[in-house]
Amino acid sequence: MKSIKLANSPITYFISGTEHTEWILFIHAAFVNHNMFKAQFEYFQNKYNVMAIDIIGHGQSTDTRKGDSIDKMSEWIFDILKVENIEKIHIIGVSLGAILAQDFANRYPNLVRSLACFGGYDINNFDNKMQKDNGAKQMLMMLKAVFSIKWFAKTNKKISAYTSQAQNEFFDMNILFPKKSFMFLRTLNSMVNKHETGKRNYPLLIGCGSFDIPMELEAIKQWKINEPNCRVVVFENAGHCANMDVPQEFNETMENFWTSAE
């Protein structure tokens, strides 16, 4: 994939092809990078124009300036679409990527062709207790990272993936995450419960793996209650990053979602 540095920002994005009609944007999970979607790039690049980004502080998006933070990601994505002359785009977000995908959809709904969120939660209706529990677990993980990124990555891979292959791939990316990049995640909560969910003019797909943590499975259930028109998928034999655990099933699910939506 061709890498491009977005002007006046820390963000690097990646493109494969521009000759197809429709675009897909992949937004990765925390502590890894765009390569967590390599199986999706290979599958879709002959059918769609494929784009991915490295979130601020991750991968090749570490050339930051004072004031840069994760709550600016939607603006930077908007700038990328403007540079590439993209009018509408399918967005897939996993975990942290699912939060950023929703934030972008909240701000720029007319640019969204479809939205798919996996291993995430409804940021417009996130239960306060669940939010506190999630925050406490994230803080514990960060404390491990302070002592040792390797220790953190070994623990995180078991939470983030189910199969041995996916866990090893996740670990290899996680081990590269710079400790200093934790500071860019501080403003993440500013996106939560900030907007009300209006009528979506695009289809929504949500889901996770059957071996994801119980809190995530509950979050998906609550999201479906909040938005009964959305579609839900729970991937068997998969964990938090289902696209890595069961790539073939994931890819076919996405293709069926887009085809049926049309």
C-alpha cells in the first residue's frame, strides 16, 4: 500500500488503488497499527479502493506537535477524504477504531456510506457504570505498560485475540507501541456521550467475537436495544479483534453487508 503523510498533521495514511467505484476506510485497535487489517487489504483491494490510517501515536503517525491529541482524528480523516476527493466511504473500526469511526460519523454523517464497528460500544449511549469499569481496567493495563511494554503486550494479546496466530501478530505490533503515546489517548472520553444518535442515513453493523470479554458482549446487546435497526454479528472462535482471528468469515460478512445494503 502507498503511504502518504497528511500535511499539517501527525497522521500517515495508506492507499491501495483508486480505480474502483467505492472506498473502504479501516481504523485499527489501540496499541497496534494499520497492519492488523492485512488480510482485509488482500481480500478487498481488487474490488474496492482500500484506505487505512495509523492513529495518532501509533505506527507511522508519531511525528506529533504540541496540542495534537486523539480527539482531532475525525478532523484529520475529513482532511484525508478532501485531499483524495472522496465523497462517501465505508468505514470499519475495531475497538479504539470503532470509537473513532463513530465520532467521525457523528461529525460528518453525509460522508459515511456505511459504518461497521467491532469490539466497541455505543459512544452516544455509554452506560456510566460500564464506562467506569472499562476505565478502571484500562488504567490497570496502562500501569503494566509503565513497567514493561513487553509485559503489557503479553497480557494484551490474550485479551485482544483468541487464536494463537492472531495473538502473536498482535503482540508483534503491540511491542512497537511507544510509551509516550499513551498521552495522546487522554482526550478519548471527550467523544463519549457527547452527541445524540439521530436517524442514520447509512447502514450500521456492530459485533464482536464470541470469546470477547463479557462486558463487550453486553455492550453489543445494549447497542442493539438503542438502535434496533442495526445489524449484529458475533463471530464464533474469535475474540476482540475478530478480523484477525477469523479473517475469511469477517471479510465475507463485510462483503455481504455492503452488497445487501445496496
